[in-house]
Amino acid sequence: MERIQVANVRDLPEKIGKSMKIGNFDLALFKLSNGDIRAVENKCPHKGGMLSQGLVSGDYVFCPLHDWKICMKDGEAQAPDQGCVKTFKVEIQDKNVYVYV
């Protein structure tokens, strides 16, 4: 796994996704209202909607296309929907955000 610096905590708006390409990965990065930062695959398992454009509530992001609710902790779509997105480990060090890909 490779650790890559992707942002600074100060530059991430709360509850608004940021899309980024890292190598072969298209990621959605989110700063939650509790200060946690999550990184998930930027593609809904249903129809490929860009999760970085979705609404955030707690640990969940809602796909902007069909409102699928995706947990950003484990990547699982919430029932009755089925599917999963890849999640990425995030580390904060000296206000810098690192993602492991």
C-alpha cells in the first residue's frame, strides 16, 4: 500500500465531497461534521453516480443519481439496496491528509 498526501484538513469544507484521481483510483474525500475524514471510491455501485457530488449525513453519503445511501465506514449500500464501494484508509498528520491506496 502506498501513502499519498491528498489535502490539508483546513482546505476541506465540511460535508462537501472532493473528487480526486490518484493513480488508477477515482476517490471521493469527505470531511464529516465530527471532523473525521473519509475516502471512498467515487462511483456508486448502482449506476456509477459520482459520490463526491452526493449529500452527506453522519457517516453516510447519498448518491446524487438515485439516492442510494452508502456507509463511508465500510462502503456498504444500505438495505434494501445492495452493493459496495471500496473504502480507503485515511491518516491525519500535522493537519495533512494522507490516503492509503
